Amino acid sequence: AQRVTQPEKLLSVFKGAPVELKCNYSYSGSPELFWYVQYSRQRLQLLLRHISRESIKGFTADLNKGETSFHLKKPFAQEEDSAMYYCALSAGSARQLTFGSGTQLTVLP
Amino acid sequence: NAGVMQNPRHLVRRRGQEARLRCSPMKGHSHVYWYRQLPEEGLKFMVYLQKENIIDESGMPKERFSAEFPKEGPSILRIQQVVRGDSAAYFCASSPVGTSGDEQFFGPGTRLTVL
């Protein structure tokens, strides 16, 4: 069975500092990896997915199959990045997502 | 496009009552997923439906829980004889016809409180 681990429940950084939200997964095949974000009083929404290899709002994430990781990074954090971030995995032909427990990011002024 | 709609947003039930949660997917989406989020935990998959079909219910508890997505109308998640442990946020998501890499669009959730 697949599993997603986000080791940090809470993460605080100062504005302008680099930020990295960790995500590790376990799955024997080739997964699809996603980062979803939930801003205060808003619904969960897709931030980025590894197959797109895109940068959204300055965030990037690289799939490292050797380390089974999909860490989310941004070189200069902004206050509006404060939110709950969830790493998620879709495995094989299954379309449902397996979520990590989330990391609450707070960017301090 | 109003996005995925869920109602009610908040639902309070006493132990033993029934809870009905509704989800209207985005226009043009024929795939619906239900997830449950317990306090301090991530979202856990419950069931995946297409119109008139349950595709995967591997995450559904074996008893008291059922789901449907009729030809007309919203998808319904039904919990019979609720217990305190059913208190959680229930999220619905939808996606268009596609593959496992499709983006899922989430509703605002229904917060169920069982007294």
C-alpha cells in the first residue's frame, strides 16, 4: 500500500527566507505526485504536480525516485504563502489520492 | 462555473441518527471522490464514483456508510446510526474524464459533529 509522510506539522520562516516542505512517499511503482494547498478560509486546491515540471507562485518540486521524496521549495518566501500544504500521491491506475498529514507554513514578517 | 458544491457546510447529529452529505461536481465532471479528514490528520480516501457506478469503495467502512451518484442530482454520502467517531470533515472532489494524473477539484467540505 502507498503512504505519504510529511514530517513537519508546523514550519515557520521569515519573509524572504528560503522554504522547503518535506514529503516522502512509499510506493513500489511509479507514482504521480502532487502538492495541494489550502489558504485560510479557502478550499483545497492544486499547487503543482510533478508531471508538469512547472513552477507555480515561485514554488518548485522535484521527484527524487532514489530518495522517494517530492520536497516543495521556494527560494524567497512571502507572507501570502502562509497556508496548509498537503503532499499527495496517485498510484497506478487508481485515481484516488493518498495524502500526507499536511504542513502548516507560517511566513513571518 | 461555481466549482464543487457541498451541503450542508455544517451538520450536527446525535448518536444513532442518520447523516446525509451532498456533493455537486463541477459542470462537465463525471468523476466524484469522497475523502474524510479526522482532526490533526490528512484526508483519507473513502470512495470513487462515476454516474450510477461505484468504481472503488476500498476506503469506505464496511458498515453504516454508503455512497451513490445517481444519473440526475448530486452524489450522496450517507452515514447511518452515526457514532462520535464519525465526527470529521468530509470533502468531495471531482474530475473530468481522464487518467490518474488528473487534477481533482475540491469542495469546501462538510463538518459533521456527532453529539
